[in-house]
Amino acid sequence: MFEAFKPKIAGGCAALAVAAMAGGAFAPAPAGAQTWDMPTPYPDATFHTQNIMEFAEDVKAATDGALEIEVHSAGSLFKHPEIKNAVRSRQVPIGEFFLSLLTNENAAFGIDSQPFLATTYEQAEALWAAQKPVITELLAEQDLMPLYAVPWPPQGLYTQEPVESVEDLKGVKFRSYNAALERFAQLAGAAPTQVEVPDIPQAFATGRVEAMITSPSTGANSKAWDFVDHYYDIKAWVPKNIVVVNKRSFAALDESVQTAILNAAQQAQGRGWQMSQEETAEKTQVLADNGMEVHQPSDALMQGLKEIGDKMIAEWKQEAGPAGEEILEDYRSRISD
């Protein structure tokens, strides 16, 4: 079993002597200093990972080194689907994952991946405010606590061939990354295939997939122009990544360290939402600069896609039950104000 959550105590006099003999500066960590290993699913170039690295630096600075967070990116420590349970079981005390991956546990986790429910950052923020109390309770049942959540840019459609209507997606091998997108592909008549972000280029190169819905960030970072020609700015949904901490691991910390983590998390959430908005414009331009045709979708395509979205919301409401109805009512009251 990987023992990530182990305090790493600063070295004693012998270590100081060695450092002095080497002629280097040596600043011992505070007595009882700890290092937390933090698995994340995305590469270092992804803005989510960059934001987390800043979060880790903020925690280190605010605690004067009493707590250091070592970020293990790109699924190098735990694969994406394993991260939540690794935090739950205290193999690691903290981790990041795509929130709607938990849809199979409870539909409330996946409302932000329902097509055309919340398609702007303002709507996404209102949806998160409505969703957070419900998922906080659900995560607490697994000894987990959310620290912050950051959205991806609105999701776009990438295809090898031009798409004028939903009918053009029939039979196409379609990348999925959660239950909602798998269902979306099915309703569009496409053939869904689960593919994680690091595997996207190979999946296209080997013919496992021929189209995908994902953010401009993922498209640019995976060099989508190497395997598809068309990007449609359909703004399908604005899904989120979430950073969670094990509640017992958090409770074991000194109160001052807990406060430092919560403050750093608040800063990371605000910074991350801003980074996401900047990313949308920058990475869409990167797609165009590298030869992809960036399209506004046709009316026929959007009509067909929204019809799929309406079906999925109806199914989601039935599955989510009273908790889902509570989220939807809260969300709709917020966007109607």
C-alpha cells in the first residue's frame, strides 16, 4: 500500500553539519513538518494543474513550511478514476478529479455535465452555488470535504469531417469521459468509447475515436489539429474539477494550518475561474492558429443538440430525485433573479 500521508520530519544536527560542509544554505523545516502527496489527473501544462501548483505554494508560504503539498500530475500517482477513493481511504490526504466522474454514485455529482443547462460562466457559477451544499453532504458520507472547484472552458465539438446536423454524428466513434457524455453519444447515434485525456492522441491515431466533445484547453494541449480538422463552438456545458481533502487528515492538522488551507483554497477557486475564462479565448485561438477550422454551429446542429440536452435533463431529474429537484430549483431561481 502506498503510504503517502506520512509526516516528514526535518533532519537533525548531522544533516545540518553535512549541509554546512557542502557549503550550501540549509533552512530546516519546522519541527513536525508534513508533506502531503496530491494526485491530479492532468498534465503540468493544463491550467488546472498550474492553479493547483500555486495553491500548494500558497499553503507552504502561509504555514511557513509546516505543510508542503507535493503535486503528482498526469495520473502519475493514481489514475484518474482511482483518485477519489485514494483520498477516501487515506492513501493520500488530498486530490483532484473531474466532478461528474462520480455520477454513477449519485446523479447530483453530474449536473454540470448535462448538455445546455449551464453554458456560460455566470450560469456555471450559479449552478455550483446550488450544487455545492448537496454534494458536500454526499462527500461527507465518504469522509471527504470539498476545498474548491474550478470549471473547464465551455465544451466544444471536434470532428474529422464537417458536421451540419446531429445526423452527421451517427455511427461516429465518439470519445467519452463520463456517464453523461456516454449517454449523449448514444442519443446522437454515435459509438462512445472511454478515453482519458493523456490517451487522446493515440486513440485518434489508432482509430478508436473519430470525434469528441471537450474544452479548447484539452484540444490545444493534446494538439487536436494533428488528428481532427474541425472545431464547433457549441458551448455544450461547463463542467468542473474539484479538489477534496480527507476529513480525518484535515482534522488532524493544527487549526492554523487548517485555516491556511481554507484561505488558499478560496484564492485558488477565484484564480481558477479567472484562468478558465482567459483559457477559453487563448486556446480557441491556438486551435485556429494551428490550422483547425473553428466554426459557429449551424442552427440545425444546435437544434438537434439541444433536443438531446432536453432528453438528458428529463432523465437526470428522474434519476436524481428530490436532491436533483432541489439543485434545479435553486439554480433556476438564481439565474432568474
